[in-house]
Amino acid sequence: MGNNLKNLLKWGPKNIKRRLLRDVLIIVIVTSSLLAGLMIYQSTKIKEKVARSIIVDTMALVKRQFGQFVGPIETSLELGAKWGKAGVWNDLDDKGLTKLLLPMLQLYPQIEAVHMANSKGGEFFLQRFGKNWRSRWVPSGRGPRTALWKLWEDSSGPLDSWWETTSYDPRLRPWFVKALSKGPGVLSWTFPYRFPYSGKIGVTAAISWSDPKSPGVAQVMAFDLLEEKLINYLRSLKVGKNRRIILVRSDGTVITTNQSKELLASGNNAPVIPIEEALRWWKGIKNKGEKDLWIMRFSRIDGTWWAGFTPLLESRRMTWIGVVIPESEITGSVKRGWPQLLFMALGVLLVGVLLTLELVRKYSYQLRDLPQKVSQADFERDVLTLIEGGESATLEFKSTVRTNLKTGKKAKEIEFAWLKTVVGFMNTDGGMIVIGVDDSGEIVGIEADEFESEDRCLLHLKSLVNDHIGPEFSRFISFRLGTVKGKTVLVIECERVRKPVFLKIGKNEDFYIRTGPSTVKLTMSQMVDYLESRI
């Protein structure tokens, strides 16, 4: 292929070389673009595939293990709401409530405390207190709020009890307000906040229902979870050092993350951390329930990150697990996909090589009859080689430039004869005219044209081209004068021109092409068809 291409570029006329070079460049550019596009696309797809796999695997692990941590809390709250609607809680005092709720706290160590409250101000509160339990009961009603405190070792009976006046009102607590705003039967989670009874930070899950015996009275049940327990549990999951795990509500409310300190430490002037960037995207998704898995990719100053969200429990899509991972973590896995990418790239390269070979074959076919270019240094040898090959679609002989050898007089039709051939070559594939050689190949020279000098001859030729073809086309025509066997011979080299070229004689403009060794004039309709099919 290399030698064929080299020969074509060496011997083909300039217009053919331009076309060949253009087409080769197109193939190179298209192939390179395809390769670059393929590598970018495939690399992105591989990264996305690997990121999706890592995120899905991490989510499965978190859902399986963390679901065991949080799932019972939501299930117990929903069960508590159903009991409340059935009136189970209504007639119970603090001892009856302790007997029902204490086993629940013993069964689920992640629950720090439980609240039962109503919109009249009545409240029951049971919390862990060292190795024991402590309860607070405030009856519903108006006037000064007095709380009955009891210390329990188990539900069989209190170890101690006392009364205290209290200003604590559960109706003002964030979990109570949020549960009522969500509506009956809908679980809600608070943002992390400081618990008033212990000073520790945590979150509260709550649910409300309407009291069946007291229309208009709302009841709320809530569980407190210490943030440190949530974080420790998340951190105990073997999910990778740099992976961020988020437990979040569908409205974007963060329950907790395994990087909570990082989240809470970011102030207004702090750079947006990956978790916040992922949460911002998550909050912007309107129809979260349409898909079981949401994945996105985002770039920051510290690199590129991937984030994914999926429901914690398939049956209830209120709580979601988010996973945020740096793209650098998937680099090793991406490298394993490069052999496939390399195989595809080689396929594209092979197609490019085959196209180039086909292109060279095509131009070799077109150039098989083109004459060898004439050099000034080897003018006589090159012209004799042309004469030996004889006339063809791209080579024609003429005896003189302007003289009719039969009459010995100068005649315009002689000039127009080779000008027609020039136009025909330019409208087809280019070619050469050797003037000073008759039809039989005998060298007769152009001495009969009686030019005073070579400069006068060339000036006359250029003038004819400007007058009858157009000065804008003169750059596609070159003239060479030399001596062959003691006689002066003129060689006119014509390049193919993309624009239509006309021979102007008087008011007429004629369009010519080459068909075999002949120059043919086309009609207007033939010219239109020809130009439309021309490459």
C-alpha cells in the first residue's frame, strides 16, 4: 500500500493528488475520530458498568445488614400505629405501657428511647438508664405539668418513683411536629439533633395516628436512635475506606451517614463535599419511585465521583440508601476492561486500513492511463516516453499552437482545437497535451508557429487561456517548453478542476469533457447530469 500511494503522489497530476490526499486524510480523520470517540465512549461505559457494579454490591451489603438495624424500627412503629388505631394504648397507665414497650427496647438495642404522646400534652417516655430503665409519665390535661418518674430493672415493678414539675412539652419536639405534618400512618425521620435528656446527638423516627376514642386527638409514637450507634454500625460495614454511605429519606432528609462528622463540619464557606453534592442531585429528582436504582456521576475539584440511591426496603420507599464512591476506586477494575476496548479499536483500525487499500486501488484504476509527469531536467526523455505510449484519455498530440500546416497560415481553429482539449481535461481527470508531435507520433516541432522567443510563446499561451477559459483557471494549467531531437516541443499539463470550466468563443460558452481519446462537447442537460455524478 505504501509504494502504491507513494507512486500515485509522485506521478499523478496535482488535482488527482489533491483528491487522493483529501480522501486519505478523511479516512485518517474519521478513523482517528472513531477511535477517540470509541475509547472515550467505551471507557465511560466501562467506568459506568464498574461503578454500577460496585454501587449495587455495596448497596446489597448495606441493605442486608443495615436493614436489620433500621428495618425493625420502622416495622415496630407501623405496628404501634396499627395498635393505636385499634385502641390498644388508650387505657394503659405507665406500668402497662412499660410492660409492653420495655421488651421492645430489650429486643432492639439500637433504640435509645421510646416516646408516646398526644396532642393534649399527655406523654409517656421510656429510656435506657445505665443498666436499668427510666420512665416519665405526664397525664393529659391543663394546668402545671407534673411528671411521674420511675426507675425500672425490668417490667415486674419499679425500683423507685418520684414526682417532678416539668416544663417539657412533647408537642413542641421536632419529631412530634414532623409526624403530624406528614399525616397519619406516614413514617418521618428528624435531622440529627441533641436529645434533651442525655445531651447526645441522634435522630428520631416517628409515626402518628388518630385516637379512635377521642376524635380530633392525635397520637404519636417515636423511637430515638443515637447517632453514634448509627455511625458505628455503618462504619462496621466492610464497604471500602473511601465509600460514603448515606441513610436518607425520599425528601432528601439525612438520617445519618458513615461520614457524619464530615457532613456536620462543612460550613457555609466550606467546599461542597461529595455527600452534599450527591444529596443535592437526589433532592432534585422528582419521581424517585419510578426506578429502583438511581446512579449519577459528578466532578469536583478533588476528582470525579459516582453516587447511587436505592430503597432500603422494597415495600416502603420512604427510606433510601445512598452510596458515594470516588472514581479512582474503580480504576483497577476499569483496566480489566481494556482488552475488550483494544480489540474494538483494532477492529476500527482494520476497517480504516481496508478503506485506505480500497481507495488506493480505486485511484490506481483511475490513474493507470495517466501520463508520467514531465520534468524540465529530463524533458526529452519524458516526452519520448509519452510519445511511445501513444494518445489516450489523458494524453493528446497536436502539431502546432496556431499554424495550419496545410496552408502555412495562422488559424484560430488551430488554437481552439487544443483549448477544447484543455477544457476537456480540466472537466474530467486532467491530462497532458504535447504540441509539436503529429497524430502518428512524429516529432514536427512548433517552429512553424514562428514565435520570436520562448517568452513570447508562453505569453501568447497565457493570453489565450485568460481570454477563452478565464484567468481564474490559469493556476490549473502549466506550460513547459523543451527540445526533443533538435526540435522545440510544448507540453501543457492540465489539472482536474472541481468547478465547471467552459471554452468561451465570442458569446458562446461550451462545456467539454474527455471520453477515451476524444474531446466531446455536452449539451446543457448532459452537463447537469455529468456534474451531478462527478466525484
